[in-house]
Amino acid sequence: MAEAKSRRSRKIADYPNPDLGIEVDISPPKIDRPGIYAALREAEVWRFDGDREQILIEHLGEDGSYHSVDASEFLPVRAEEVRRWVIEEDSRDESAWARRLRAWVRAEVVPRRPR
């Protein structure tokens, strides 16, 4: 992609499709977002379901639709872990929250990565 940017390519085919989409939107959907992501061949989408206060990790299936899964294929995290940091952790002091998150990633997530 850096190569395409450096030559200022205008061809969409020169830019890879995204691997991961994270959606943060608190308004009711007025468009078919999953359909748009599927058309982009976005392999994984993370969504926040505000009604159920739940994080959903969804993978694009062979049938072109998204299916909820327990864990990400791109980052070694589970949906309930993401939920903890987005919903349950005290984020009033953003700097303290970010320090705790970084410490958790170093202690818990980094060791899970395949070597």
C-alpha cells in the first residue's frame, strides 16, 4: 500500500482491502453497514451493541454474511476482554485507563501471540 500511495495511484485495486473494521456508532443504523463491509471484503468487524452492552466480533463467511465469533483472528483477544476495557473499566481518567490497558496488553496479550 505504501508503494501505491507514494506513486499516488488512483486505482482502487492498488490498495488492499482492510482486514479489520471497528465500528463505533451510537445512532440507529440507517444503512446496511454489514453489506458495505462485506462488499469491501472486510474479514473481521467489531461492533458495540449498546442495547445489550456487548462487543461483537464478527467474521465474514463464505456466504458473504457476518457471523459472531468468540475471538478475533487478527489480535489474540476475546470479545469479553474487549468489552471489559470498553465498558467496565473506569475511563474517567483517560491517561490512567491507557496505562492500565498497556500494562494488560504487555502482560496478557503479547504472550499469546504466535512466535
